[in-house]
Amino acid sequence: MNRPATGADLQWNRADRARSTVQAHNPTLLRCVRLLSAFRRERTDPDYFYELMAQDTIAQLRSYTSLEGVTAIDVETGFGEFARAMTAAGARCTGIDHDLKELTALGPPAANALVASALDLPFRTGSVDVCFSSNVLEHVSDPWRMADEMVRVTRPDGIVFLAFTNWLSPWGGHETSPWHYLGGERAARRYARRVGRPPKNLYGCSLHPVSVSAALAWARRNDEVEVLDAIPRYLPRPLDLQQRPRTTMASGLRRHHLEPQRQPLPRRPQRQHHPENPTANL
């Protein structure tokens, strides 16, 4: 990518500062036990669970870049736990969500929160340092368009962090699990018969099969993406990966992180997704 010399110098100076302040993140077995234990309290103490998840995400992001003073976007921010954690970590974070009710469920939204679609982010190309999303990718009708949008708005050498529920995991069907292994539509019909209503995460409408292999294939097709990690959230990092040196920054490449979740993270209250009309709830 051709840039003026001054622009390139500013970019690399900024990258050098980020490299000097990154903090190692070691996903140990104890950490995984703590996260899984917290998940059991999600319905009884959701604030504790989501704040813990947000802090864990911050720790992971800090292993790739300093968060002090960076500009960041939380895609489909929901109640804003992750955006608040990013702000507390020193970032200038904007949370966007297609659902105004979601943004205001716990009171007035943050001053810089926006109502917008994840499929058409209202930001300039290359305008932010960090773009992240947690447990959203499998709920949009075109997940790779959302991923492309996240890459587009991120500057070269920035970080894109995607956490999602792997369809092929035991929890891929969300509340219909594990019957999604027999087919998403069949699992939804079974759930409706047993519960008396269709699942909120309805296959083909607000729930779509997103796999790790599909995500990695998307990343390989994107010439502007460099994959740093593809790790399960609820398992410790394998020893060979713990000992592997970090990938160095490369000019003109976006640093990109894929993290498939091994367990769904339901939000409170669960939103009704309208993938074909992201502003349907307004």
C-alpha cells in the first residue's frame, strides 16, 4: 500500500508504542474453570458473568496491543458491558447496536453509543484501531459481510477480534442444543413441541451455522487479514501455542483475531434478531 512517508512513519511509531506496552495473556486451566463456573451464574447474577467476560476480553486484547488511547468499536454492544470495560481500560470506545431497546435496557445509553447495523458500519475505512464483537456473528444473516465490515473500518496493523459460538460445538444450537446435530430446523421443531413456543434463536432466521473452518476460510480469502490466533475461549491455550512467539506486525496487514466460543453467551433479556432488517426494532 502506497502512503506518504510521514503517514507511514506515524503508523509505525504508533505500532512501536503498542508493541512496547502489550501484556502477556496466559489462558490457564484456572482461568477456564473460573469462566465456566461464572457461566453457571449467568441467569442468577448476569452482571457478574458479563463483567468477568468483558474483563477477560480486555486481557486478551492487551496481549496484542495497548488499549490506552486507542479508538475502538464494539459491534452489537447490547447492554454495553464490553464497551464500558474498554473505556475503563483507556480506550475511546463506541458501542453500536441495531436495537434501541437493547441499548437503553439498563438506562440511558453512553453518549457515544450509536444505533446502526453490523452489516453496514457507519465509520470511515481504516478509522479505528480495534474492532471487536462477542457472540454476534452467528446471529446475522450474512456473517462474512459483517466480518468484512469490521476489517474495513480497522486501520492497517489494527486488531479485529471476533468471538462466536461454533455451530459444530455441543452448544452450537443455543437453547436447542445438542439436537442441532440432527439439523437446525428439526431441533427448533423439537424445542417448540417441548416448550410450547419457538426458540428465540430460530435457525435460519436469528441463528445461522457458523463454523471455525468457515471463519478461517473467510480469513484466508481476505488479503488484508493476518490471523494471529484461533482459540477456544473455555479451554487453556495448548502448550505449543503458549511457547510460540507472537506474530510480528506487518505493514499493510490488519492484525486479526478469531475466537470461537465453546459455549453460548445469552444476553439479558435475549434480543430478537432481525437479520434482514437490522432496524426493525426501532
